[in-house]
Amino acid sequence: MTEAAIFVVFPLCLAIAAFSDFFTMTIPNRVSAILLATFIIVAPLAGLSVAEIGTHLLAGLIVFGICFGLFALNVMGGGDAKLLTASAVWFGMTPSLLSFVIHVSMYGGALTLLLLALRARTDMILASGLPVPNHLLTAKKVPYGIAIGIAAFVTYPASPLMQAALARLH
């Protein structure tokens, strides 16, 4: 049961967040809440010690501090900040967290460039009838939940919880 939660909850929540941000430019608060609550339940069952759980929560606290600063400067949305914070808890203070954050930055940059290119051709895209959500062409924001979701899918297999769950299967 623990392994199933590790294999399913994190990826499912990140997929929901990415799709929600794509279609509505919002990330539901319940996604971040579910991520955090599930980690707190699953981590001890997966064999993480109290000290390890503490370092995972510290990772979330550090990411929250950075994201809060970016949110205060109006550089990052609140949903993105909450999602990154809740995701960081699953990675902990490990190299996988650094990899995750670097991937978020890379995919976020690529997404931003793609949206700028699309927005420069809004009239052509709308005339073509391509099924592109209108808000992606007109909003000044970037739905960073998409980049966070993609980065999570790429880097989650190296996270401590995923590695522990995979080891239990052997």
C-alpha cells in the first residue's frame, strides 16, 4: 500500500496541477495540501527516520522561503509557490531536489519562450483555428505548473521515496 501511494500520489497530483494550470491558469490548493499530507503519512511507512523526515520538511521550508520572496516580488504565482514547496518535501535535502529545481528552471524557460513566440503570433493562431486556450495567448502570466509537472516526472524516479519504494519491490 505504501509503495502504491508513492508511485501514484505524487505523479497524479503533479499531472493534475499541470493540466489545471494549462487550462485555467490556476493550481488548486488541495493539490499541494494532498502532496504534503500524503508525504507526512507515507514517509514513516516507507522507512524514513525522524531525522530524514525533518530534512525533507526543511527542504520544503527553504523552497517556501525562496518562493515566498519571489511571490512577494510578483515574479511567481502563489499556486506555483505552494506546488514547488509541497513537491520539495518529497525530494528532501538531496541531489534529487537540486535536479528537480534545475529542471523546473529549464522547462520554465522553454515554456516562457514558447509562450512568447505564440503570443507574438496570436492573430495567426486564432485564425488557424488551432485549439489553443485563449488565456495562453492573452495572459501576461506563464502557467509554471506545466514546467513543475514536467520536471517532476523527469526527476521523481531519483527521489529518496521513489528509490525506497523501488528497493522494496526487489
